[in-house]
Amino acid sequence: MENLILLAIWFIPLILWIFSIHLISEWKHFNKFFIANTILTITYLGLIIFTDLIVDYHDEYGLGRIITSLGALTVHIFCGFITSLVISRQMRKEE
């Protein structure tokens, strides 16, 4: 059961990311959206991993940074999925 939960934690964000890209791949601003999200993701992951701006407690083995990075990435994917749903719905209304 634990393995199933861990697989869901790993694969649900990946599936949502792929599906959200599929939903808005026909959007005229897709390239700008993709580049902006990539830059945003690299920026906040860099801040989490390489600075002490977000993680300010003793983290001897770096597990806190890893978990914070994965959590931030997962939240970003869920927000991107919701945004993709909204954009997809607007694109269908415009047709």
C-alpha cells in the first residue's frame, strides 16, 4: 500500500504536467507561457537549493531542501494545471 501511495505522489504531478501541456499546446501564447514557467521554475528551485532565503533551519543532509523543492514543484504543477484548464476553456469558448 505504501508503494502505491509513493507511486501516486511521483506520477500524478507528472501526468498532470503532460496533460496540461496537451490542453494548451494549440494556444497562440503557448511558447511564451512555457518559457515563462521554465524561467520561474529554475529561479525558485535555484533559490531553494542554493541559498538560505527559504530554508533557514539546520539541514545537515539537505533533505529539507529536497522536500521543499519537490513540494514547490508539485504546487507549481497543480497551479499550472488549473491555469491550463482555464485557458483551454477560454479557447473552446472563442471557437
